[in-house]
Amino acid sequence: MKKVAIYPGSFDPITNGHIDIIERSLRIFDEVIVVVAINLRKMNQKNWWFHPTERLDLIRDVFKDEKRVKVDICDGLIMDYAKKKNVQAVLRGLRAAGDFETEFMMAAINRELNEEVETVFMTTGKNLFFVSSTVLKEVAAFGGSISSYVPKQVSRAVQKKLKTEGEQI
Ligand code: ADP
């Protein structure tokens, strides 16, 4: 049976931290579906930079040569999505201890919702534990370079976003 995992997150935008998790997970899974999970409540607060379709396009571009990585958007419950796609696992990344509590709670509630899908945690890659989309956006907004922590196309998209919408973000 083909082993498939979904990797849900905001990916606003995708970083080398996410990419490292996806690449390493392909040693275990035959296919990984990266799911841009939309939180409609958060969408209204305008605390995001990239529209979900822009995030999806960036992820798709980063993995254009990796056929085992698929990309999708979900605006409902991740566990309903997992059921619909008939996947075996939900993949999550752990950076530091701070991530643990929320992830632990989420895994517990997700098991309540669908006990056939396992949550699989992978620890952060080498020198990537401090990389988060939120922190990188802060650094970029203050003129710092983020090019060591995101792929080229993401770095370009962030610069473009700052130029075109800088005052609103
Ligand atoms: P963030 O906005 O904090 O980067 P996301 O919702 O996009 O978070 O993250 C999706 C998943 O990827 C989460 O499980 C998160 O903990 C994980 N993740 C994000 N960055 C890293 C990293 N640098 N190393 C390991 N896991 C990460």
C-alpha cells in the first residue's frame, strides 16, 4: 500500500525549515501532500502576507521536480481532509520545546476526530530550529536578508510583496 502523509500548515511563506521536513519525510512516505490550511478567522485579521493561492504556487514551484510532493488547499478540518484523501499520517515539525505543547494538544484532538490517522513528528533540521515564517517576515520587513533561510523564488516573492504592499503588511 502506498504510504501517504499530509503536511498541513500556514506556509506563509514556505521556508527551508518546512522544506527540510518534507524532504526527510520522503524517506518514510511514498508521497507527501503539502496542505495550505486556511484558518478563515485568521484570514480576516490580515495577519498573513501571501494569499493561500500564492503560497500554493510557491510550494508547487519549489517542488516542481519532485513528483512525490503534491500541494493542496484546505479550509475545513484537517482530519476530514485526511479521511477524504485516505492518508495514513499527518506530518508535523517540531522546532523547540515551545512547539511541543500546542502540537501535543493538536495531535490529541486529531486522534479524537479520526483515530485511523497517526500524527508523525519530525524534529527540526540542522540550524533550522529558529526558522519560522513569522520571524523571517519580521526580519525582511526591517530590511534584513532572509536568503539563507528560504529558496530563491520565496526570497524574490517576499521582496516583491514588501515593495507592492509594504505599508499594509
Ligand atoms: P510557521 O508559520 O510557524 O512556520 P506553519 O504553520 O507554516 O508554521 O508550520 C507547519 C508545520 O511545520 C508545523 O508543524 C511547524 O511546527 C513546522 N515547522 C515550521 N518551521 C519549522 C522548522 N524550522 N523546523 C521544523 N518544523 C518546522
